[in-house]
Amino acid sequence: MSTETTTIPADVAAHVLFHFGHKGIPAGDWSESLITLIARADMVNKAKLTAVFPDYAGAVLLAQYADDGINVLKDIAAGRCTRCKQDDGPLTPSGMCEPCAAPMPLDGVA
């Protein structure tokens, strides 16, 4: 199960943050139940739920297992680039701003 290719919308990140006791937005009843189900599921059922609900499952997996997952969700919820923490440009589906998503090669030639 990988969350690296999953696009997590800002509202989903805010719902998961709220569920785990951080500043966020409360989810509706159904979405809150889904977040709880994903959080409590064993790894086999987490994988099944990830196939159907990749955004919520990806956010829950970040919150539960990634070393800096809560901070990544906070950046997503705030609309900040998850790499440079700036909010001045359009974000790619990976959660990074366009310059961070396609950084300049080390030799300086694009």
C-alpha cells in the first residue's frame, strides 16, 4: 500500500486531521465512519479500502504510519507545497508546487 501516488484533496486531509485530534474540519457522519473504519482495519482490509477510497485511505495511512504524516496532511489542508511549504503557486496532484515537482537537475541543464 503506497500513498505516494494518491492525490489527497485538502478537505479530506482536514477531515482526517480532525479525526486524529488536530485542527481540521469535522467530516460528515458517513465520512467520519469511513475514516474510523480505515483507521481500525487490519492491513488486509486497509488494502481493500484503499482500492475503493484511495484519498481517505491514503490520508489515514499518512496519519497513522508516516513519520511526518500529520505535518504533510497539515500542508495539504492549508494548500501549501509539501516540499518547500510555500503557497504561492498551483499545486500538482502530488501536493508539490510546479517548481518542486520538476526541480532543476544538478548540472543545471533542463
